[in-house]
Amino acid sequence: MTRPAKKLTFEQAMQRLDAIVEAMESGEIGIEDSIARYEEAMELAAHCRQILDRAEQRIRQIQLDASGQVRSEPFEAPPP
């Protein structure tokens, strides 16, 4: 049994996605299992997108001030 996507790190989610793709490409799993794994893969992909979106927002908050010094503003994550 796999952990819910929301509890996985980005790297763990990507590893699971790779495993799902390998299993589906191998042709060794049936249609029902393929559908279940596809559904899991879509959830994992959405989870990875959320992590990347949050990281991008955090990076955008780091800016240079008028004197050329790096200024970092507190990051407030949007509600899920």
C-alpha cells in the first residue's frame, strides 16, 4: 500500500511516478490495475505541481532592494 501523495516529498512522488510508468509500459498489469495506477499517477503529478508552484512563489519573493542587496520577504503559503 502506498502513502497518500500529500505525505510524500517531491523526490518520493517522482520515484513512485517512475515506478508506475514502468509497470504500465511493461504490459504485465491488467486494465483494472492500469486504471488504478493511472489515477494514482494523476494525483502524484498534481502533488508535484503544487510543490513546484510553492517553490516558484518562494523564489519570486527573493528580490534585490534599491542598494542591490538581496531582500527576502516572508512567504505565506496559499490555502490548499
